[in-house]
Amino acid sequence: TQEKPDAIGEFRLGYAVVVGKEMIKGPLSRVGDTGKILAVVKEVIAKRLSVYEGGQYYHVAVKIDAYVLGQPGVPLLISPKSALVMQVTVWDDDKKAKINEVPVQMTVLEGLSLKTFIGSGLTQSAEVQIANLGEAAALRIEDWIRKQHEAEGWFDKSLK
């Protein structure tokens, strides 16, 4: 059983929305299924953030601008790491408004492991790379909202 993480104020995930109609394939990337990227990122964000059981609903909106999936067979020196470039906005359900008016841009890279050290394209399928990027994106967003709560008071109990 997984331990429950510390609460992030009153945060409770309402919806995780992930879009990327204009998502582009980055340089030296293998082709990825953009629909699969969107679905995986949404699923992992929802799973990771739904453990928080605060008293107010917040929605996390993500727009994926670009992806890079490391290619197989590219020499070690230029072997690209897999990455996602995305913009994130959090919405307050009670106020029906964005908490951060300007989306925060994030670039996430696959976590470093023995399999990704030499370039994940050499050792992993595109599906595994996408799953790793989904995990990295969800972790980064969770970390960011926790920091915003601690530094800016996001997710404190609001007076209705």
C-alpha cells in the first residue's frame, strides 16, 4: 500500500484536461502518436493528483506544445533525451477562474535511469518513453502546485 502524501491545502482534483492540437515533434525525435501522448499524460496526472482529498475542487489544464522521443540508433553524443514542453494552468472550481492567469511553461525530461542514460531510444519503445514522460509530467505538476501552495497560499480554504 502506498502512503498518503501530505495534503496540499484544500486541493482536490476536479478535472485533468490535457490538450495538444498543435503539438509539434521536436528535432531528432521519432514519431509519436499524439493522441496516445495526450491520453497517457491525462491518465497519469489524474491518477497522481486524485489522492488529494481536500475540501475544494481545482482543475488542472495542460497544453502540450511539443514532444521529443529519443530515436533508436542515433549515436551516443547526440542521442536526444525524451521530453515534453507544456503549459499548465490551475482553475478554482468555486470561483470559476484561473488561479494563474498566465500559464506556466514546463519542460519535462524522462527520469534518468540506466536505460535512459545512453538515450532512451536505444533501449525503450516509444510507448515506454511516453509512459515515462507522463510520470515525469505528473510529478512535476504535483511538485509545482505544492510549491505554489506553500509560497503563494494557493489551495487555502477560501471564504465563500
